[in-house]
Amino acid sequence: MVLSEVISHDSEESDWSSSRYGNEHGWNLVKRTERYYTSWKSRDDPAVGEFSVRIDIRGYPQYMLTDGKKIKFRAGPWNGLRFSGAPNLRLNPIYNFTFVLNQKEIYYQYNLLNTSVFTRMVLQPSGSLERLLWIDSKQDWSLYLAPVMDRCDDYAVCGPFGSCSIDKSPVCECLKGFEPSSLDQWRVADWSQGRRHTIPLTCDPGEGFNIYSNLKLPDTWGSWYNQTMTLVECQNICKNNCSCTAYTNLNISGSSSGCLLWFDDLIDIRTFAGTGDTLYIRLPSSQLDSIENGKRSSAWRSVRVIVPVASVVLAILISICLFYRFSNKKEKQQVLEIVCGEKNRGFVHKEHCNNLIGYVWGLHNEGRSLQLVAKCLGESINVPRVLRSIHVGLLCVQRHPEDRPTMTYVIQMLGSEGPLPTPKEPGFYVGKTNQDTTQSSSSYGTHTDNELSISMLKGR
């Protein structure tokens, strides 16, 4: 018995097909028609029931289950791999799936990989969404996948700026940087009023963003998105809009791309065990260093790094040192002892009378950056990471302060694998001057007017 039905709200014949081999449901934006699931009224009554599953397009599209007009469950937005709130939606040998978003249509689609398999999506009269497989030996349908797993899948169970973690008791907790709006209600497990900023935002220029990892992304109703922007451009847009509360990448597949912005309370967040998305939330300047950067690799965990602006050498030393010390579990050593190289101060190359920064710049332009690495590191280094560190170091010492990335984005560049902007001529060396400023890496953040910065490495 089919307990759910795909309905096409279109007076004309639908362009989409539905069969046991696959299914598409979503929006035809040209005709302004929608195809979605509805439940039966009861197991014995095929009339349209109270529950429906559809793609909400009031903001960045998201997949949700509703009970009448009330949201019951939100699978969240598509992140390039899956829906943010559906970590169990994974590659499998039975069917593939994709999400299409363009100016003409928005829909979720699955197609069978093995046409001998029978599968269907069923929205039960109780409101339970299930993927079923036909088991021939039992002559019955068997549950394969159900996106609603536990209490944390209930919509907005923890209120605004709260996060639900099924492994905690109680399940609701404040995101770091926030406190209960009503402590009395919080104590009796009434989380409906949610959380508020511990220190209110005032649109101060010093406000920035901390990284929260392994999350189900918040409700995207009223959000804004762009499919081609970089994460850096996304951060700049959010920072320059005082109403913007958070941002993230739209697509985390490949090298990551796109921009998604929130402008109101962050609702319906939950924490996953290592399988969630990354969210950048706006906080006052005094709280920017108080939250662990969950996106850093193991080389940067539990360490606060202040990246240099005055010296390429120290940028290289810090990144190589951290990777070398933590990834290989060596005893703690001083940065200078690890590198076994030269200090910028007092270094003069015998061939061109340049300092160390000029020497590094020349090697980079000639594609010979690895010649800078100290011989004492031998074969223990990670070559791509070292080259990336040198590249980031050169971005930090560009001639004009507005071209230099902020500390936050230096950390992000060192801890990621995305493309980097091309560094321009350094300002701290003796050499020919290139005044071409048509290309700028200032999109990596706002700048400081300091001509010289001090680099420090501190343990937490």
C-alpha cells in the first residue's frame, strides 16, 4: 500500500517524471509550480493528511517536514554533499542523489543505481518520513533510512542561538559567547526563549567572527546567498552589514564556494559528532579569541597563534613548527631551533645583497620556495603545507597594509586547502618596486595601520 504520494500542483502536464527508478520533487520556477509529498489522512484513508515534505524557498532553499503550517523537522540547506541536517544521507550502492538549483528550477532528485531494487519514500500518516526497500524474501517493505532520528531533530527545540546535542543532558546548550535569555526557564528545561549574546553587539568595527564546527546550519528563512563568491568575499559582506549575524560557504564540496548569510536569530542548530558544517558567527571583539577554532587541523589545535605581519620567516616558522611538533608528536622545541635557518635581521644574500624577505620573494617567483626550508627538517616536512605557509607568509608582508590579510584569515588560509590570492611585492626588502596595485588580496579581511607587528606563540 502506498502511504504517500507525490503531488504536482500544476494544471498542465508536469515536466518531471516519477517512477520506481527515481524521483524529483521541488519547484518549477518558470511555471511557479511545486511538487511535494503529502501524507494520507490515516492508514485506511488516502485523503490528503496534515503532513507534507517540501522545499522551502523563502531564502536559501531548505528541505523540511511540516505539520500543517508548523515546522516539525528541517533537514536544512544543501551543502554540496547532502542536506546539512541529514548526516545519514550518504553515498550508497542503492541510489544516488543530487540537488539542482538554478534560475528555472529547484529540486531534490534521487535515481536508482540498481534497477532490480525497489525503493520508495513514504510520508506516514503519523508524520514519519521513511525510505523503504522491498525485501523479496520477506515479501515486505523494510526501513532503510529515516531522517528524523532523535529529540534534537525537533524543530527549534533549543530556541534562538541554542544548540542541541543528543549526547548531552540536558540536550540543549548555549553556543559559546551566548547566555540563556531567561535563566529561570533554562533551569527547568524550558528553552523556548533561547539564548542571547553575553556581550551585546553594537556594530563596532572590532566585531568579528568565531568559527563553530560540526553543526546543522540554522534555519535559512530570510537568508541571502550567492553561488559564486569566495568565503573571504562572504566574510567581508557580512562584516560590513551590521544586521548580518553569521555566514558560511554555500558548497563545501571540492574547494568550497558560494556564500550564505543570516540576518536574524540563528534557530534550529544542532551539534553532530564530526560530520556537521562550519558556521561563522558574529561576536564582539572581546570574545573573538575565547572560542576554539573548530576548523583548524590537528597541527593548530589547542594553540593560539598570532601570525606575523613583519616577517616572512616567522610566518613560515610558526606554521612549520606547529605542524612538525604536533603532527609528529615531537618534544616541544623553540621555533628558531626547529628551522635551523637565518634571521631576517642581519641576513644579506651574497649574490644580490637582499635581506631574507627579498630572498624568499625571489625564490617564490622562480618556483623554488622549498630551497628556503632548513636542511635539519629532512624529509619530515609536508611539502604542500610548507609551500602554502610560505605563500601565506608573503601575503602578510605585502607593501601596502590594506593588501595584507587579517590574523583570522591567515589562520583559516593555513588550515584549509582552498586557492590563495597572488602575493604582491613585499614592503620590507631592498629591490625593485612595482607600483601595480590593480590586484589586491585585501578581500582576506580588514587591515591594521601597523607598519610592524610582533609575532608570538602562546599555549592555551
